[in-house]
Amino acid sequence: MLKKLIKMRKILIPFLPLIFAFIFNEYFIYHFVIGRCSWPKMSTTKNHESEYTNVMILADTHLLGVKNGHWFDKLRREWQMRRSFQTAISWLSPDAVFFLGDLFDEGQWADDQQFDIYATRFDALFHVPETIKRFVAVGNHDIGFHYALMPHHLDRFSRRFNIDPTVGYVNIGGNHFIVINSMALEKDGCKLCHQAEETIKELKEKFDCAFSQDCEEKLPGGYSRPIIMQHFPLYRKNDEVCEFENDLAPPSLRSEPFREKWECISQESTDFLVKSLRPRAAFGGHSHFTCSKFWEAPYNFWEYTISSFSWRNNRWPSFLLLKVSPQELKVQKCHLPHEHTVIWIYALATLLSISVLFIQFFLWSKTRTFSFKRISTKIS
């Protein structure tokens, strides 16, 4: 029995670096990286901590469907996103989580049965406790671009995730969030776009009224400028207008022009939104890379484009942490583990395992040679 254990130990020793690398890369690395994230520190100390709302924002999870992607790729990416999200929830305990569209990669092609499976997978991967509110904006991969949008696809998505098909209003801690269907901002006179425009006009009237002193219809929590949440970014020429950060799109992509209604909403729709709602911040996704842009006077707000949460679209995914009160708003970025780091750890572990195997083989060969010489000497 003892000899078997010794033999088993000798067999296992060369593979220990790989075993430890696997455990670290597939579990502990998420705690090591995400555990260092923290909520933004506010510039004033007038408000008590309980008066702030902590909101986690992510985008473009792109769960793979039945058509695209290898099964191992699907397994790998979903495991990474599950571990990242659940680790973030356990460390940061947000009050609310926003998913800014493209939950699915093939939602526009899925039949009803496939969609139900899709949605169930999403709920399992991105489960939140009852104490945390979860909100979803719709993306083009969930229901299709405007030209290919089928009413049934929008209806089933809206019902499944309990959202307004065009423009929704959410109040969290006295803060006003406007959740927008970007595909309803085409401004081509269609029924969907007309409904979205009318809702935005109604919201404008409510906010204008709340801003005045003699308004009878008060907003919950009083007046403060709203926060826009949608899948598409607001109009911009390209990513060269973004503030410099370490995780911008590659230089070759930054100069590529953004096509209106494809990579961003149109300039006309953007003007309509920012003039009607006068937001104090706007959040979007879609481009898969991060971007921060300040809209100068008369608008005076920051727009944040969030990178994809999936390693399939971005080697260094991230999400945003928003700390907000009706008077103040701050944003902090939180990165997930860089995929190159994971690859390097596995590569070094493999090299170490091969080295141990080589040393073991060398010692075994030396022992065999020495034993052979002793036997030869005795025979002589």
C-alpha cells in the first residue's frame, strides 16, 4: 500500500503545477482581481452612505446559441462570465444591476423554444439575490436591427424580462433612469419609433414640470436630471473622440467611422434625446470596447460606452460601478482578469510540469545506469 502511494505521488508531482494553475485560473483569479474593485469615493461627505445607490452596469454578454460557436467555446465563455459576475455580486453587493443589451448572440434567429432555453441560461448565469434589482435593455442581437425587427421577438423579450418595448422609466433611490430600446430610435415614422418618441416627449414634460417650483405632479424623490441606459452609444464619428484609457479599441479600429443606426444611434436621434431629457449621464454598449466622452455645454454630461463582458469579444472585459444620489454621480471601472494573463499562467505551469518530468526522467535514467553498472561489476 505504501509503495503504491509513493508511486502515485511520483506520478502526480509533475502535474501539480498544472493542477494549481487550473484551480487558480478557474476560481481564485476572479476573487484576486475583482476583489480589488471598490465603489467610487464621493467628493463630498454631506450625504450619509445610505443616501447613495450602488449600481453595477455591464453589456454585451452574447450568450452563444445553436448556430454559431464551438461547444467548448460556449462552455468556456459562460463559465468565465458566471464566475466573474457571481464573484462581483458577492464582493460588491450592488443595489441594482443593469444589462445593456445583446444578452444573446443569436436572439434574433431563435425560435420560441430556443429563446426560452436562452433566457433560462441567462437567468442561471446571472442570478441575483432578491435584495438586488435587475434591469435589462434590449440589444440588436436580442431582437434584430430595426430593419429586421419582428414585433413577436420584441414582445417575447419584453415579457420575459419585464421591460417596456420602447422607453421605460425606473426610479432607484430617488434617481431617474430612462431605459431605451435603441432600435426604436430610427425616426422613420414607424409605429415603434413613434411610440418611443411620444414617450420621450411625455417624460420631457414631466421633468420640465418637476424642475419648476409650481408643479403638481411630483417625481419620486424630486427633480434630478435623468440617466440614460440603452444598448447603442449616442452619435459619435468614431472612437478617436474617447478619453484615453488602457482598454480602448485597438488603434486600427478607433479611426473607423461609426455608421449611424449601426454602430451608434443617428445624430438626429441623439439631438432629440439629449435636448429632450437633458441627461446627467448616458450609458451604452454595442461597440465591445470602452469609451468615455464628455458632452460639453450646453449639455454637460459624461457618456460611457461599456466593453463587452465576454472574453469572446474583448480580451480584457470590464464593467462599471455607478455610485449615485440625486445630487451627485461617480463612476468607477472594474476589470475582469485579462485573458493573456490566464494563458501565460497556463503556459508557465505547462513549462514547469515538463521541466519536472524531464528532471524525473533524468534521475530515473541515472539511477538505472548506476544500477546496471553495479550489476555488471558483480558479474565481472
